[in-house]
Amino acid sequence: QPRYAAGDENRHGTRCAGEVAAAANNRICGAGVAYNARVGGVRMLDGPITDVVEAQSLSLRPQHIHIYSASWGPEDDGKTVDGPGVLAAEAF
């Protein structure tokens, strides 16, 4: 359930899922890169982001989830370089 409100946006995951699983031959726009895929969402960026939150999200139901997409990161100010914490790295 994306939000598009200025200053309170939460839409990145929905857009990424659309690029992955958009239906082929839909007469609306292009097909997703994995157009037969099924997608689900885990809301993890809607509050404080900690190493524990990232690790729990990345290890959710591995018996059912084949591919995780982790396309979040620090704000790009040209100086900040960050990576996963200890627990998130272990989850990967």
C-alpha cells in the first residue's frame, strides 16, 4: 500500500515489484523482467531501520521466498557509504 504524500512517501517497493512482475502482453506497457513471478511485500522501511529489522526481513519465510530484493540504502549525499550490519550480513 504505497503512499505518495510529499514528505511521507513509501512507494519504492511497489515500483520495483512492478518492474519485476508486470504482466506480459497486457497491452498497457512493457513486460516485467520476471513477468510470471509472484511478489509479496515486507514493510520494513516504515519506521526506525535497525540491523535487527533488516535481518528479520531478509530471513522471513525462506522456505517460500526464492528471491529477496534489497534496494534500500542511505540517502545519497555523495559522502555516505554504508553497508549491512552484522545481523543483516548474516541473513544474506
